[in-house]
Amino acid sequence: MKRRMKNEKHCREHICDARWRDAGTGRPRRGHFGRLPVGRMVCQLLGRDDWARPLTLHGKGVRSHFGPQAYEIFAAHWPFVKPDNPDYETANKLNAARKYVVSRTLETANWNVSTIIKGDVVKQLANLKVQSGPDLQVHGSGNLIQTLLKDDLVNELHVWIFPVTIGSGKRLFAEGTVPASFKLPDFKVSTTGVIIATYEKGGKIETGSFALEEPSKAEVARQKLREEL
């Protein structure tokens, strides 16, 4: 059975675009958007039960994929979470999970049960999908996500929509994303208005039309004008 590849586009203090926080702690880095401390805003809007939710969605373990920057941020934080920290249970799950880091430059990956993937990344990730084992998840790692979307390797998306506008940022569905439709099998709305939506692949995009069977004279004139331009 093919394993699911999930894109966890998380934006909490520990799981988010690497530019939004420093060392996985929620502290805003120099690279925040404009003057907005995005990491802290997200921490305020999303509770621990929500941002840890994807790790337990299917009631079993996961295998995690990272780009090099996200991997180094996670590896510098999660192994050092103490038992008295409220994030300790989540830390144990991440520390115990098998981790794959996709990188052309990283030479060592010392976080527990970590493997560096080099060479033909798409082929190696596709092979991992068909192997038996827990679900595959991607945390942060915006560039890696683009590769997975372009090569149609994502089966499920967990998209978190926050009730803020910041005016800039990375596109989740950038150029090269394979057109596809999705179903919404599950969603949750937090008390602060964050929408946590799970989307599954739904097949080809189906299209329709509101056009009249017989176009109006105005429509005929409009189309003729467009052809002349």
C-alpha cells in the first residue's frame, strides 16, 4: 500500500516557515515580514493542541521530511526540550520519528534516526512512499514542498489559515504545481479563528460553465470585439 505524503505547512512557534522564527522557539528573526513579528502573532493565535495535531491525526507514528534549514532549526530545539516543558510529549514523538533531510550541502545529520537524502531526490522520495511504514510528513521546508507538489508526490495537505494579512511571504502553490482537485474530509476552527483544514487528492479538476445555450447578442458582440483586439 502506498504511504501518504503529507505537507504540514505549519506556522506555530516550532513548526513554520524558517523565516518566521529563530531556532524553533517562536522568537521573530531579523527576516520577519516588514515590521510584523509573525512568529509571535502565530503563537498567540494557535494553541499547543492545534499545532501538535498533525502528529496524531491517524493515531500512529510518522516519518518526517525536512529541507536543510528546517531540519537544523528543529534539531537545535526539540532534542533539548525538558520533561517539565508542556511540549515534551510532542518532542518525544518528533525525536523518535525517523527523519529524512533533503540537502545537497549537509554532510552530517546528528538528530536521532536521521538520514540525508542526496542525488535523485524525487526518485528516492517516491521509493519511500511505496515502502511499508508510518505516514510521511513534511514540516516547514518551503522549497522541498515545491519539489513534491511539482512531481505530484503529495497526497494530503494540512493547511492552516490565520485571520491576519501580512502583505508578503512564500507561495504554497508556486509555479510548477500540478493542477489537481482536493476533497475536504476534515477541518477545525479554533476559538481564535484559525482554520485547520485537511485536504485529500480528489482527482482531475472538473469544469463547468454558466453560459447560455444560445449566447446573447451582447455576448456575441463581446467575443467579436475580443477577437479583433
